[in-house]
Amino acid sequence: MALTLGPRARAAGYGINAFDHIGSTNAEALTAARGGLDQPTWFVTTEQTAGRGRRQRVWIAPRGNLASSILEVLDVAPAQAATLGFAAGLALVEALRQVSVEAAVRSGTAVDYSLKWPNDVLANRQKLSGILLEAEATRDGRLAVVVGMGTNVIAAPEGTPYPAVSLHALGVDVSAEDLFSALSDRWADLFAIWDRGRGFGDIRNRWLACAAGRGEVVSIQTGSGAVSGVFETMDDAGCLVIALAGGGRETIAAGDVYFGDVASARPA
């Protein structure tokens, strides 16, 4: 099977560069943007050999997994562009739910897909997908934003800070090609709703409806240490808001979330 756009993505004017294998779809997209590409374009493969996640963590996609990056060249501020990561997570969850319906009927296996702040998609509380957003200024003063999404279709890495899983291990028999087609359509829909950041309120509400651990105690590992509290909400800037045990609230702009209190959190 070939990696192809879904019908709504094609109608919305998206382009696609599909590769048999590649080092990094994010790196390829950024290189294209530096060369002047400003059409919204997907860079996709089922075998990625030099991918990376947040904090320069390695993200390898063996053949059969899905590595996908979308390039959008925008006239927005970096703070607005950063909220696209939440639209990406939502697009992945909705695409996964769509392609998993038939698989669940065949196997009788139901999977709970959810979102872990700020940038992971979980399946039954294990990491299935990671999202990496990168941006660079273009020569004409706009912002080239690349949102990379890697999904464990047939295999998951071992020894990760947070337990990972693949669709295959969960009994979900879908291909990377089918998942990408659905993802490209859901991205087209949600990018239109996001509307240069003006529709982030709607994205935020839909993201929170899929959020894992809301109302539970979570621990966040930040650059300066760890803090725990009850996950209350995500604010209008995409920051995590937790209620502290001693009273009051704390707003977290960046960090790694673990379920449970600070004593049970694994190091990032």
C-alpha cells in the first residue's frame, strides 16, 4: 500500500512527500521550508532511522510504523503556533478512533485512546504516539511550523521513561497507510478550526475531553525539580494547571507528566 492523503486533505490543497525510508521527516520538512516551500505539505514514511522527540530523545520508527510531519507556513506569533501541538494530538486521537472501529469489531478488543499533556497520545495509558513541534522564521518574516507525529503501529521502543506500546501489541490490526489517510483528513479539519490560533478555545475544550488523568494526582518533572497536585485543567495558553495539596494552584508551562504523586515519578 502507498501513503496517500485522505479525501478531505486533498480537497483542502495539502501536498505530500512520501518516502520509502528517511532519517527524519521533521528535518526533511524544515529543509524544504528553507528552500522556499510554503504550501501545506506532509512528509511521511513507514521507516524513520534518525528521528527525535522532545529534549533530543531518539525516536526511531522501524518499518511498518508511521512517521509523519506536517509543514504549515504561517503569519502568526510563536506563542500561537505552539498551540498547534494540541491540535495534532487531537487529530491523532480522532484518527486512531476512526481506524480502530473495524479492528475492534474483528478482534473484540477495545482500546482507550487519550491525551497526556503536553504532547503524547496514550493507548490504555501507555505511550502510543509522540509529537514534536519545531519552527523557524522564513525569509519573508513568516513562521515555518513543522509538527512531527510518530506512531507505534507495529512496534514500540523499550526502556523509555514512560511505558510505550504499539497498536499491534494491543490487537489493533491497522496499517500505517490507513492511519495516515485518516490523520491527514482530521488534521485538515482541526487546522481549519484552529484558525491561526483564534479557534484554540474550541481545540482546548476538545483536547480536555480526551485528557488522561484529569481530576487525578499527577507529578510533573520540570527543569528545576518535580511538583505534584491534582490535574485541574489546561489554560488558554496551553499550560497545565494543577491544584496543590497545601492549597493554591500552580501553572506549568513545560515538563514531563507522570500519573501519581512526586514520590512515584520516574526521572525524565
